[in-house]
Amino acid sequence: MSIFLTAMGIITLAELGDKTQLLTLLLVTRFSKPFIILFAIILSTLFNHSLAASVGDIIGTWLTHEHMQRVIDIGFIVTGFWLLLPDKNDSYIKGNNAFLTSFILFFVAEMGDKTQLATLLLEAQHNNLTLVVIGSTVGMVLANAPMLWFGHHLKRYIGNSFIRYLASGIFITTGIISLISII
């Protein structure tokens, strides 16, 4: 259960203020079909993060536990700094099929994204593909589903920059504390 909760929490935090939240808002504005878009997000994330976790599983078998822990800690620090980079506005959405367009755009937006990297690192650390992928998918849903219904209201009260800086600080601090503890 702790693997699931860790993956869920880390991915939720990493996703706050991310481009996929804006993409989710744009998709619901374009198609007005929140449940279809949510279903596409869930399936796209399951597929994308399963791929990332599979790579993390392979990497985890190549390195010793100590080396893997250092890679993970550095990965979290890098992810924290990556969070400081603002995402680009993907405001042009093509397609007429809400599910297919949402699935493809969400999958492509996640390729090489910080949450995909975090999923890879979590799997390399915990070696439990099922719990990591389910936890990371739930984290993505927790961060993106509110954008389907309340996105236009949330922007007024909570700035993306604040959330991005908070998540960045948590990633960097976690990585540094863990690195110091193994030295």
C-alpha cells in the first residue's frame, strides 16, 4: 500500500501546474465531454506509465541497490529543477473524436514528461510495476480530473507558478535528503 500511496502522491504533486492540466482544460473546452476525456486520460496514462515503469524495471536490474538509490535521488533532483521550467501552451487541438483526440494528445504530452520519468524512477526503486502504474495513474487522475469540471475557476485562486515551485521544492529536498542519508 505504501508503494501505491508514494507513487500516487509524487505523481499528483509533479502533475500540478503541468501542461497536461492545461491540455485537459483545453480538451474539455473543445469537446464538452468530461467523462469521455477522463476515460481517455486514464487509459493513456496506464499505457504510457506502463511503458515507463517497464523501462524502470529493466534499469533496476542492472544497478546495485546503492547505485540505483543514487540514480533515483539525482533523478528526483533533476525532476525538481525540471518542474521550474514553465510548460508551453498547446492551444491548437485538432480532431473531432473526443476520446481518440484526448488519448493521443495526452499520451504524446506525457512522453518524456517529468511524471513519466518519476514513474520510471519509482518502479526502479520499488520493483512493483502494478502498484507503481496504478498509483501513478491515480495521481494523474487526481491532478487532472478537477480541470475537467473546475479548471477555469481554480486558475483564479491558485497560480500554476506557486504549485510548480512547491512541487519543485519537494522533489529537490527529497532527493538531497536521500542523497545525504546514503553518504
